[in-house]
Amino acid sequence: MIVTTANSAIEPPIDDPDGVQKNISLVSPREEDRGRSAKASRANGQPRRDKRDVHGWVVLDKPIGMTSTQAVAIVKRLFQAKRAGHAGTLDPLASGGLPIALGEATKTVPFVMDARKRYRFTVCWGEERDTDDAEGRVIMTSEIRPSAEAISALLPGFTGSIEQIPPQYSAIKVQGERAYDLARDGETVELKSRIVEIYHLAIVDQPDSSHTVFDAECGKGTYVRALARDIGRLLGCYGHICALRRTLVGPFGEADMIPLEQLEALCDRAASGEGSLADALLPVETALDDIPALAVTRADAARLHRGQAVLLRGRDAPNCSGTVYVTVAGRLLALAEIGNGELIPKRVFNLTGLTASSARSHESV
């Protein structure tokens, strides 16, 4: 929704439930070579590449075996970006969408963190593991294998608002320490159940009696691994996740994802003058799709840019309240709050530097 007025003008902890990094995997040989080359250049007295202002989102199709921290470091290096962060960790075991915020896009990370996520995952029946996925130690076994009908009969009980106990290997803090650190040290942690939202949960395939493929859409704080554990216990056959792919994070779907190989190839072409890394960026405001937009005049934009509030008066004043994102001449300016007839800036954006190309920006509208 775009509102125009003639006279007018947060970051929570990054803790994606299924993002517990239990193992540290090596980066690709190509990245190792780049790291050695960079160290050699510094040792030879050659100047390091200057970092630059880059603003936007890269939705990396993260490969299996790479941690989210490594993925962010690689993307940051490819863009020579000053700042980077991600909006929801993915396990090394998992593949799929890892939204990486560069520059001013980091100010919009909370909006992606709070959004819905969608996963396609495979449950292996017959074993429960201490991590609730294939990387863990087997703690319970069963010869029972469930039918698709038996599984389907349970799914309504795992849809809607449900109580869920997080896995032992989770990023939840217990007396100041991460649960997965305590679990690695051999401690048994009693984690409290909490309410989570499951909007959709369905079987999409059952290739054999020991494996079932699910599709799930869930809210913030949901542990997909815990779904596999709890369904397996109710069926009496036990289960754990053996494959996991994230297909949606807020406004970012599979169509937005770019494989690492493609991103590296684009980087090489850009370095030789045959392309631009801007083609891989999505605009900063893509993360704000669910928030009303308010267009202001240049005069009011100048006040907001200085951190000053703007009075909303006249017949064109918006009648909404709460958070809006502010634009001037079609360009993102600020996140602001409307209240008591005023527009109060909360986060001001400075998009000087490399931003999404006009073609990619148009695709994201």
C-alpha cells in the first residue's frame, strides 16, 4: 500500500530454530585458495582490497555442508562489502534459502526473522537421535514402520498453535549458556515447552517404508527437527530428519535464490567488466513487503533524514498508525512510526554505494 501526503513526511537475536551449528564444515577449495592468496598478498606488502558500501539482499541457495557463518563470510568477500548478516541460520545439514543482508539491509533483518518460513524435509523412521537429525547419536530404535495413513491421521494435531519442546541441541540459552553447548558437554537440559504456529504440514512423498517427505510452513521459533521427533514418538517408531531444505523465508522464495557457483561466476564476470554484482542484489525494501509505504516530499524527507519528526496534516494525511517505510521520489528513506499526527523516524537509510540493479528491482516489485 502506497500513501502519499502533500505535507508529510530493532534487531532481535538471530536464532533460527533449525539453525544449530553442531559441526563446523570446511569451506570449498576455491575459497581456501582465495584465503591463501589474500594472506600471501598481505605478506608481500600488496594492499588489501578496499571494502565498499553495498546495500541489498542476496538470497543464497546454501549448499549442504556449509555453515551459515561461512556463507555470510563468502558473500561479504565476493561483494567486498563493509557489513553483512543473515536472517535465520541454516544447519550445515540443510540446503536452501539463506537471506544475507548487506549494508543498510541489515536494518531490516528483524522483519525477515519474524516472517513465515517453509521447509521440505525427509524423516527417517526407526531411529531417534540426540540431535533429532542425521548428525546425532542414536538413542532409541524401533522395527515399526508407519503407513502414510497413520502419519496423516496425526498431522492435524501438529497444525495450528501447538506446544513444542525444543531439541536438546538448540540455540536456546540456559543460565547464560547455549543448550547445544551443554548437550555437547554431556549435560541433560530440561527445556520448557512453548507455543509455536504451524500453518501447513503435509506429506508430499513416501519413497519407501523408512522415509517420508513433508512440506511445512511455520512461524518464528518452530523447530522442524522437533516435529520429526514428536511424530515419531506418537507413532511408536521414532524418527529423525535426514534431509532438510528451506524453500521460503518471508518474502524470499526459491525464485530469488542464487547458487554459490552462479554468484562466483557473476563475480568473476564483474571483475572483468562483463557484468555487475548489482544483478545479484534484491532491494533493501524487499524485506518490508508487508509494511505500508508512505511517500513524502523532498522537504519532509530532509527533516526525516536529520532525525526530526514530520507533522501529518491536511486531507491527504494517512489515517493509519504504526510502522511504515518512507520513500521519496521512489527511493527508500526511512523506517518510521505514525502516532499522534506525527511521522517519527526510527531507522534512516543511506543507500549511497552499490544497490540492486533496476532490472532486479523491477522483478521484486
